[in-house]
Amino acid sequence: MPTGVHLHDARQQLFGAAERVLLRDGPNGLTSRAVTDEAACAKGVLHRHFTDFDAFLTELVLDRAAQLETQAHALRDTVGTGTVADNLTGALTTLFGPVPVAIIPLITFRDELRARLRQARPGGGIAILAQVTTAVSAYLTDERAMGRISADADIDSLTLSLVGGGHLLFADRDTDPPTTATVNQLVTTVLAGAIRRRPRVRGA
């Protein structure tokens, strides 16, 4: 194994290597040695940039959680356009992509990682899920303000159902991701009764 490979932007290359290991081998296979082997660099490279492996994992999770912010903004940009169900279907499919779904059990399995995430940011112990929850809740709130969701709709309950149900759909790594139709059925079912129908135009 090479011991002196020079890495341009070593942090991101190590993060990319960790993602590949995580997707291929799961949380149990994600070790510092596996990451540096995947990145084809010396093990010392990781420790020159991070104090220990949990520090590396903390920065990895926070970096990937921050990337979800861009996707959250994209969801909010759809407010008032298309249909609420289609917008949420697309958003859940993106927000619960392979890497975010793989990171969630990593956080669950490592107590020290959760502790460091909580120290790094409020609610950080459930990073990724927290980002998805915030994005969906903000979108639903905006759609309610636009009048496309009933004024008395319980946003918290709708968000919990959509995020929890969406996570269950995407979390099974032994099968292909759910189809768009499957995700849309979940969203439509959860939103049943909350979507405001346009009044029928007389004579239409």
C-alpha cells in the first residue's frame, strides 16, 4: 500500500473514500484503515487532519449534512408550483439518497459520534434526519401559508409521518431503492385530508 501519496484537498478525498467504504461495507466496515486504504494513502494522513477517527467521522457527517441544506433550499423553491405531493416525492428521493441513508445507522451505532455531534451543533446527535425533518417542515409550513395545505393541518405530525415513512422506505440496503410511484403513494396517503382542493368552477 502506498505510504506517501499526495492528496489535493485531503479532507474531501478522505470523505469520499469513507462514503465508498460505508456504501460497500456498511458501518461495521468503516475503520480508519479501510478509509486510508480506499483513498490509497498512508494512515498518518488522516491523523494529520483529524485528532482521531471519531473527529473525522464527526466532520464527515456535518459536511454531508450541510450539503443537504442546498437540497432543502431547492425544495422550498418549489413552493406554490407543481403539486405538493410531487414536490415532496422528489425531495424525499433526493434527501434520502444512498449516502444520507448509510450515514444514519453509522450515527446510531457509534455513541461517541453522537456525543460529538451534539457538542458541535444543537440537535446534532440526529444529524441527517434533523436536516430532512427541518426541510420538510419548512416546506409544508410555506405551502400552508400559500393556502395549498389546510390552515388547521398539523405540520409536526405530517412531517414526522413523511420523514419516518420515507426513511423506512429507503433504509433497506438489500433491495433497490423504492420506485417513484411507491414514494408518491406514501406522500399522498400521509397528506390525504391536508391538501386543499381548488373549488370547482361552475359550468366546468
